[in-house]
Amino acid sequence: MGSVFRKQVTKPLPVNAEIVTRKGQRTAVWTDSKGKKRTAIVVVGRDGSDRIRVTSGTYTAKYRDGSGDVCERATGCRQKDAAQAKCNQFERESEKVRAGILSADELEVADHRQKSITAHFDDYLFHMHSRDISAEHIRNVTSQAMRVFSDCHIGTLGHLTRDKVERWLGGRKAEGMGARTRNTYLQAVNGFCNWCVSCGRLVANPLASIERANERLGCRRKRRALTESELGRLLEVARLRPLAEYGRETVKLPRQSSTGRKTWTKSPITLENLHASVERAQLSLTDNSAFLEQLDQRGWERALIYKVLVLTGLRRGELAKLTVGQLRLDETPAHLVLDPEQEKNKKGNTLGLRDDLAADLRRWLTRRAKQSSDVGKGSQRPSEAESESLPASMLVFNVPRGLVTTLNRDLRAAGIPKVDDRGYSVDVHAFRHSFCTLLSSGGVSPRTAQAAARHSNINLTMTTYTDTKLLDIHGALDALPNLPLGEIGQDRSSPFAPGFAPKSVPVVQTGAIPGKLRAGKEAVESQTSPEMKKTPEKQGVFSEDEKSGRRDSNPRQPAWEASALPTELRPLRRRP
């Protein structure tokens, strides 16, 4: 029979506690938050600090488990009768284990089903931290899983069912949530359930049979690639627009009323007035050369960011973490090295750089070195060796988080539509689509393009990241062979055909008159070759009777042969 009791536990010494000696024991005396005076015996903890020993507020059950060992288990009850009932339940479960009705694993799963879902998820977070998973991924998984648990009112593992999660996903679909976003939420909860199965907290994953949404059908954001002409215009606008913003021409608005409202505005920047706006800005900022240099450097940085994204296939997050020490511009060939924590697949990689891009990066680092190390040199031209003075941990670019907003303004100024006639849009990640599309249109093999894009699946490179609209499909048809048909009506028959064509034999009709029948037979014999006149025995053709030596008991009607004997048609006689 099991019993319940309150355990003696230790707690940290209260802040306002005073230690006194009573009856030879050290005792702590303090006043709690309710103003009541409290006392407790002082003991020394494992770390050597003073702690107080108090009685637990809840009861603990003591009984024999399924293996027969004495164990202690918290009941969580403050009343003794409730704690005793809980202890009796533990004993009944242990008896079922000893009798073989339940296994120890099933009993442990049943215990875990009653625990709070947040307690299990805290252990899951500790597991993810131990695997060196990025903090951003852990933060996203936590927010997504906790939203599902809160909206579905899931308090314990026993409340986590397929029906609740499917109903929640259906509600988000009705609200307009995309298929990819719904799959992200499902994946976050699925990962938690799989971990619970591997730890023995669940027998099976209750969400394993939920099918993922088709992201291709429910994709709301389809990206397109930029053409070479569009990229050229975009780089020019990105380089000059920060300076052109200060040289925009003033346009007068029609006055609506005499209430003093604004009657003028700045004209938008286009390719036609871009250079004129730059010239006006240079004239107006002649006296402020430092600010003029700052605007020019901002434009060069933005244009170089676009160029690096297009010619390397880097993601925005990878470029934002790129440091000076990761560039190998003096080696042959020039390249950059990505650390595993920077990449999406956490493997690390080496990306080659074109010669023109490497030269642009050298000039950019030299310019930054001049700005950071020597501001008072005036107009002296910096040397390329000054770029070595930059610290290796310094970021190559200051990539803003709102880069997509800046890109939209550059697209508008360059006359490039944000969304094309197919509904495909351009954003920062579309530069990676342009990278893969330009490789395919340039004749690069699919396997090489996959390695350059760092994709694990070649279908992702060829299908998702390659814009077929920019491929020269019509030009590819020139590789097919030329198949001329000739003019209509021209005789294209082979000269050897008449020699191999079979000769026609005149048909002899039954019931012909003897003279014409004999003439027909002579005509057939005259057109028959000597080989055809041979007997079947000489030609090696034998009947079945001749092969076996036995007479056929069921002889067949012989084939009709032309005969010279006269035949006549006899009238049919009617039966009497």
C-alpha cells in the first residue's frame, strides 16, 4: 500500500532574513510579503551557500513501480485525500505493468500525455539549441508552434489531435493564408511531434497523415528574371538616383483653392531626366563636397549590391553577413568563401567571381579604406593596398532591411514593370532567379548551373529559378535537321520500285466458256516463271499426309484451280 507525505526541500535564503541561533541550530527569521513573521532552519547547500529548509506545499506519493522498486512521485495535490487517490492510481498502473497488461513504455507515454504542452516544448527547444540550430529558425518555430497551440486550445499532448490542426489550417486557408505559409506552420508542429515520438512521449505522430498544401497551385508570389537590358538600366539608375533626388525639377500644380494648399511638387525621376537631375544636384551641392561624395558613394554601393546579387546568386541574408576577410580578390581566380553559419544549408561554400566584378570590389574596398582611414588627404588618389587596412570582420556592404522598397523605386525610375503580363513580380530574391536564368540562356549545362546556385535538387534550378520566357526557344529550333519535301506533284518514287513489284495475274471466273477458259489458262502459264511451275515436291513443300505417311481422316476441300475441262451451270432442282 502506497503512502503520501510532504517532502523537505531547500530554498534560497530570503533577502531580508536574519540568521539567529536557537537551541543550538541556526535559524533564519524574516517577514514575508503578507507581513507575517516566518522562521526556518538554515542548512548549507551543495554550493556552500546558506539555504532554508521548508516543507513542500504538495504531497509526494511513495509506492512500488512496475519493476518492483520503491519510487517517489509528485502528485501535485495539496490535500491528503486527493494525493492518496492519486497514489492509488499509480499503484494500479504499476500492477498492470507487472501483470503484462501494459508495457513500461505505454505507461510512460500515458504519463506524458497529462503534462503541459509548454513543458514538453521547453525540452524540445533545449534539444534544438544542443544541435546548433540558428537562433532565427528556433525563434520562427517557437512562434509558429505556439500560435497553433493557442488557437487550437491545446494544453497537453493528449489534446494534440489531427482534427484540431486540420480545422485550424482550413480556417487559415479561408482567411487567405498562402499554401507555403500553412506548410511552414504544419512543419513546425510536425517537427515537435516527431521529436516526442523519438523520445517516447508519443506512440505515433498524430499529424503524420496530414497532407501538405500544393505550393505550386497556391503560390501567390511568382518571381521573374530580369533581362540584360533591364539589368543595365537598373544599375545605371541605382548608381545615379541618390544624387538625382536632390536635382529633381520643380513642377507647378494647378491651384485648387486659395486656402494656401501646396501648389508645387517634384517631378519623378525617369531615364530621360536622370542625367539632367544629376547635373542640377552637382551644381546645387558644389559648396558641400562631403555630402556630394556621400551621395555618390551611396549610389555606387547600391549598384554594386545589385551586381553582386546577379553575378553570384547570393541571397540577401548571405550578402548582408559577408565580411572583408571572406573576399579572395588577389588570388587566381578571384572568389569568396561563405561560412557554414551564413549559408541556408549550413555547409559552407566557395563562389567564383568574374574579373570585372572582382575589380569593382577592389575599387569599392579601396574607397572605403580611404574614407575610414584618411579623411584629410583631400583629392589624393588612394592605392589599392589601402584596402588591406580594413579589418577582416568589417562588413563589405551595409545592406538595409528595407532593400525591397529601394528596389521598387529604382524599378519605377528605370521604367521596368514591377509585375509583368503573367503576374510574375520582381523583388530582391528575383536577382537569384536572374542568375539561374542567365546561366541557362548562356548555354551552361544544368548540372553546372545547379552547383553554381547551390541547390540540392536540379528540378529547383531548372523549374523554379529558371524563367522560360527569357530562354531563346525559337533559336533552339535551328538545331533541328532540315527535312525538305520538294515541290507538289513531283514524282519522288524510287527507280528500283518496278523491278520489285509483284506481277498481276488475271482472274479466271467460274462458269466461263471452254474456249475462253483454255485461253485464260494458257495466259497464266505463259506469265508464270519456271520456278513457279515446279511441283510442290521439288520446291520442298509437302502436305501433311506426305510428311506422316498416314491418310487424313478429315480431308479438307482442295483450293480451287483453273481447269481446261468444260463446266456448265445446272439449274437447281426443287424437292417434291
